[in-house]
Amino acid sequence: MPGVHKSLHRTGTAGRFQAIPALKQFNLFTVAGPRRTPGEFQCYQLATMNMTNFKKIIYSIAQAQGMTVGTFHEASITPNFHACQLSHPHGLTLFVLCSINDDWAFAKTFHPMTWGLEFTDHSGLASSLRESYGIEVLVKKELDGPFSSRPYLHNYDIKHWKPKTLGEGLFNWWD
């Protein structure tokens, strides 16, 4: 359909894109590029997640999981990701992270002025993000695994900071 923009989401580590209708309500991503055929666009860049949309998603999944929303921290030069603390009535506390490049993860702790994250998994939250928004959360095993570059990471930063794990490269305090 000419002029129709689709919401897109990067899936997994392969960098594939898929249309996610649920994301249209948040205008999270943009489609841009030359038309290949009338009404068809080629995606070449994802927009970054802004704090307003991040909060909407967090409040939605927290309610679905019976969790309490705590403090938000907005991405800046450092760290390069949004973070929000979620607490469960049974005592579990974790942080939902979303990098400026739309990589999602969970961490046990987060301090805005202290480098380092201990990643964790939470199947319920990951399922809510996937089912409601088409968001694929990176798992602890992948984040703690060896670093592999992504097209949106700058070669200068990689050479300078020398991340050892994927998590260090995607969720960082680089300036």
C-alpha cells in the first residue's frame, strides 16, 4: 500500500527485520529508504527507543506480571541504555534495560554511575515483551558470551574499549 509505514523490529542476532503491528501505537521504529516497488520501502536504520515509549512498555509489562515499577534512568552519553527497576511482591528485583540501539536485556543490579552489569533471565517478562511488542530479549548466556560486533557499533569504540562479552559491547558506559 503506497505511503504506509510499517513498524519493524530487529529479531535475534541475525539482524533480520519483521513487521510488528502492535508497535505501531508507539511509533517506535521508522521505515526509510528507496522504494523497490511502488509502496514498498527498504529499512536501513532503526530509530532509537525514547524514554516515553520505554515507560509505556515497562508499565504495560509490569502490570501483566504483577510487578511494581521503580526508578527509571534515561540513556545518555553514559550509560548508553534506558533502565527501569521492577520488583515482584515475592522479593525479586531486577532491571529492564534497553540500549539506544534497541537491544533488550535484564540485569540483577544497576547503578548509573558504576560500570558493570550482572545479566539475568526472566522468562515471564521476556514472554510479555515478545507477545505484546515483538521485542526479543537477549538471554544471559548470549550476553555473557564472546563479543561479536553489530553493524550499528562504531569500529573506533570497539578498538578503544575492547569489549570481551556481547553484554559489555551492547550495554556500556563508553563516552
